[in-house]
Amino acid sequence: MKYMGSKNRIAKHILPIILKDRKENQYYVEPFVGGANMIDKVDGLRIGTDINPYLIELFKGLQKGRALIFDIPKTLYDKARTEYNNKTTNEFDLFTIAWIGYMGSANGRFFEGGYSGISKTKIGTSRNYINESISNIQKQVSRIQNIHFVCSSYENLDIPKNSIIYCDIPYKNSKQYSFSKDFDYDKFWNWAREKANQGHKVFISEYNAPDDFECLWQQEVKSSLSANGITGGNKVSIEKLFTYKG
């Protein structure tokens, strides 16, 4: 699924590290599941959670085989965005608002990036970004069927004992969704320490981490996002994977 900050491109590098010592029937848990571009590549027992109820309803609806809207003109997009902004469900339910918002928004930013539609490229050709988004998520449906999706904040999530926990948190000083604004980083890092001390294996993606967290992997990645929150163009950031030393 197209999603701002997706780890789809680096999953092949960091998942072998995260899953290296996974035991039989050990849960893999993502408290910040986002576009599910990591968890959809993991087998076995999986829990994917997010604080965004629209995102969770989208995945639950896809699991149930909900009918999909393939034609998303700007008029339909604007109607759904109005209901989303007004926090109402008069004409659409949560799944439909989520579908229109994620499939129809530029850069997968869910009504925060503007309508995508069809655009001209630099070489004069046309790209239908909505069709591309729909095609991407349709390929993903079969891989998310057995994931238990939950709408919850990370600190209120009930995590099975001795789980593997992967956290793709909102990166500090980078562009964020409205659902992740005012993210309390000190609280999160303390929570990660607590979970590690409880026996969970905790892994975190970020650009930087406190000194008591060890960097297990890093790589330069080109992206339209950067560590300073500026968008547009190709910028190079150093993606890192951390775990708690303690």
C-alpha cells in the first residue's frame, strides 16, 4: 500500500534481522502498522495496530472482501474528505472514507496531500496515481488475511508474552500525519525499554535513538521525505534499525 514513510523498500534488509531468532508460535507485533508493508511479509501469528481508526477499518474491510470503488473522481474525493474533516459518516462509512482517502490522496497521505488523479510526468507521459494505488493494495490483500488488526495506541496495546515488537514510529523532525502530531518521544522510548525488560524483543526504525539503544543496521535511502521534514525531490536519509541494549 502506498503510504508515507513506507518501509517496503527496506523490508528485505531489516526483516531477516528482526525475525532471526523467532520461535515457533511467537507473535510478531507492529504497534504502528501504517501501510502494512512490513507485516504483510511476515508469516505466522501477527498483530497489526494503529491509532488511526480509518486505516484499521480499511484493512479489516479488505480482509472481509468489501466491494471496492475503482472510479474516484475529485467530486467523490471531496465529498469523502468533507465527511472526514467533519468527523461524520452521513453518506459513507469508515471503510469507504478510508478507501477513497488512501487511494485518492497524493503520496498516500490520506486527505493531507491533496487529490492525486492523473498527472503529467516530466517526460510528457501520463500517470494514473489512483489506479497505481489500487493495484498496489490489491496485490497486498492475500498477504494480510490472517493479521489481527486492532485500533489502539501503542501504550494501551495488549501484547502477548515474549513477542517480537517492531515499531515504525513517526520520525522525529520529519513530516507526519495529523494522527501522529505531538508524538511524545520520551514516553515512547521509556515504553520500549519497559517492553524489552518484560521479555519482548523490541526493534525500532528511526534516524536517531537514545544512547542506550543499539543500531543494528543502517543504509542510505532516497526518498521524497527527509529528516528535516522537507518534501519534494529525491533526498538521501540514513534509515536505521535500533534495539534496546539493556
